[in-house]
Amino acid sequence: MELNNLTGFLVHRTDVKMTNFFTKILKQYEVTPEQWGIINVLDAERATSQKELAEAIDRDQTTVVRMIYSLEKKEIVRRIQNDFDKRSHNLFLSDKGMSLKTKLLPIVTAAHDHVTKNLSKDELQQLHELLSKLYSSVKEE
């Protein structure tokens, strides 16, 4: 079978190029695409647990803890011990984090629009549906 006919290869190749593109866009803000995912999920007003965050960005909790620590050092994320469960922490964006989120949102939106410019709205919706089906096939593997 030819490599370009393998769905996994095509998805991976696209993911690598898109990740590189977004990395380049976000570099000047000293944020990685993975960190942007966390910033995008978190809010200054609503507490999010590490477990909820890990589920939202589809990463294991150990990886998320390291990412949170990095964002905490940059003063983008605040981690506050949960009053009801001392082993758990509530996560919030700091004022600096909210400012960064506000600044990055139009930049990330423009980058998304750029990489999807050759797709119609229907094609983009169909792509999302197809990728969700592929993801469901391997989610528990």
C-alpha cells in the first residue's frame, strides 16, 4: 500500500505541519500550542480541576501537571488548593493569563482561518465529523 493512501500517515503529516505552523505563530508570545490549549480552557472566574483540564485537552494528568507548573512560573495560571479536597487544586487564569488569552484569541483565530482557507464551511464541518469518527475508533486503544 502506498504511504499517501494511509489515513494515519496523512493525519500525522498534517498534524506535524499544523503544529509547526501554530508553534511559529505563538513563539513570540512564549506559548506553545499545548499551553494555548490550557489557556483557552481556563478562565479567571471559574475553577477548573487538573482532572477536568486533562480531559478537556486530552492529555494525561502527569503531563498536565508539568504544563501547569510551567504556566504558573510564567504567572499565567494560578493554582489554589481545593477547600474540600486538600489533594486537589483549582486552576484559574491570572490577570496576566486573561490578558494573554484576550490577545492571542484573534491571532489563533486568524491562524485557524488561514489553515482552513481552502475548505468550505460544509467541508470543515465534515472534516471535524470524520476526524471525530477516527478518534472514536482509537480513543480507548
